[in-house]
Amino acid sequence: MAKTLTSVRSAFVQQCTAVVELLEFDDLIVEHLVAGLDWIVEELESKNQHTLANSVGNRLKVLKNVRLAQSLRPRYETIYNQCVVLLVSYFDATMSDLFKVSVAGALKSGAAVPASKRSVHVSWQSLSTPDSPVEKLIADRIVDEDDISFQDMQSIRRAFSQNLGLDIGRDEKTNDVILGQACRHVMAHAGGRVDDRLLRQLSGANPRRLKAKLVAGELIVFDPAEVRLLAGAMTDVIDSAIAKSGALMIIET
């Protein structure tokens, strides 16, 4: 089935939901265990087995505070950072899909966009592929020939501007996304510490809500609230791009 603006958005929302569930997966387990241990403590107390009840109760307190335990904290921080890595990967792929759907839709509807005047190299084999409309093939070729990267907002904004004549905007939420993309790179390639390259990348990404102040050499650590904020910012940026793309032409949304 051909992708539409709505299907692209829906896929991203589902991915964000999965990431948020990953943030909270241990809460479900702990909640179940705590409920069971609470019942055991009450049963022991009712049978006057106070010493044993106190022993179980102490273990219960440890379980309730598992996220705060210093010995486990690094493991949770790793999970939260990996959630950021996942979100950025999903966002990049979504913006790539959104760009291709928008270009194909504009060409199909005859919208006067820069992409309609472009020449691309298309093989006969690709033209004869079943269920591959010409407009989709051209959108794919634009991405390939221009070697468009959807891993940073500067490249994304340039692609939409040069091919669709759209300014997808630059605001606080966009800057939050830029922060997420830059941190993903550092966590994957620079040991997760702030370096000079990261600081240069973020020098113009202001104002932003996420990690407004970073210091060279410090370890980058996200918390659940920041991961959720990033997911929301990404969704808003996608929604804004969809609204602007959809307004260009009459296409299936």
C-alpha cells in the first residue's frame, strides 16, 4: 500500500509510543511485585509474624526505590540514552518518508514546486517496475542523486526548501530536535561526552528546552521527562511539515 502523510505520521506515533513504553517497562514489573509483597506483609502481620514481616517489608522498600539505587542508576541512564537514539532514528526515517510522499504528491497533482522542473536519471528497469508510479520514482531519485541526509535538521530544511519551496520552520521545538540529533551522534561516536563539535553544532540552536547549558567533557545523560519532551517536539515538527506539505497540493492524506 502506498504511503500517505497520515500513514507516515501514524507510524511515527506508534514508534514514539513504543519508546515511552520502554521507559516505563520496569514500572509495570515493579508494580506487580510490590502489590504481591504488600499482600505477603499484611498476611504475616495478621499471623503475628512481625520479624518476618519486617524482613519482607525492608526488601519491599529496596524494590520501590530500585530506580534510585546508585548501583543500578548507570543501567537506567543507558536505557534512557538509548531511547533518545531510537527516537532520532525514527524521526530521521519519518522525515525521509515524509519528503518522498510530499514530492510525489506535488508532482502527481501538478503543483508548481521546484521538483517539477528537475531532471533525474531513471532506468528503464525502474520505470517498468509494477506499482511504482513515476512521481514516486522521481522522488526516490532526487534523494539518491542529491545524497540527501535526513540525520540533521539543516539538511532536512534544505531538501524541503529546494524541492518543494517550503520553509518547514525553525523554532524552540526544532532546536530541541537538533539537540537530540547532535547528542545521538555523540553517544554513538564520542563516548557520550560533550565535545567541541557538539557545542559548535548547537551554537545556533537557541532557544531550546532540552539541555540549554552543556559543558565540554561532561557526560550526556537524559532522563525520562527529557525523552518524552523530545518525542513531543519531534511529533510537533512532523505535524508542522505535514500541514505545510498538504497545503501545497491536493493529495491523499
